[in-house]
Amino acid sequence: MSATTLPALSITEKAGWGTPLNIRVVKTDGSYLDYPGAFLRYIGFFISCLVFLIGVIWAAFDAQKQGWHDKIAGTYVVKA
């Protein structure tokens, strides 16, 4: 996996997961996620996983259903 494909993993449409799951990652203002934002989300996901997945599990208990990686990047996962 090259460094250019890592940001694409944070964009569900680019990774091929968004269409079957009918979800999309958007910024908090509703606009599409760009590559710098996707890279920031990926770094945030890495940090979330380093802390015993607490940052990922956090989404289940958060009022806005955001994990740490979503809060860091300013994103939401929404139904497409």
C-alpha cells in the first residue's frame, strides 16, 4: 500500500465501502471530504486505535455519534 492510497481509505466512496453500506463521510458543514481532510481523519483513526480502540468505541456513546477520528477531522458518517 502506497502513501497515496492511505487518505483514500478514510473516504468510504473511494475505498469502495460507501456504496454497499449506503454511507458517506462528510465534513461538519455538509460538504464532501477532500484528501487533506481524509488524511487527517486517517491519522485520527490511527490515534484512536492506539488507545485500545477507545476512540472508535467512543462513537457508540457520543451524542453526535462521532469517534475521535471524526472529531479530529471535523467529519460525520451519514447515510447516502
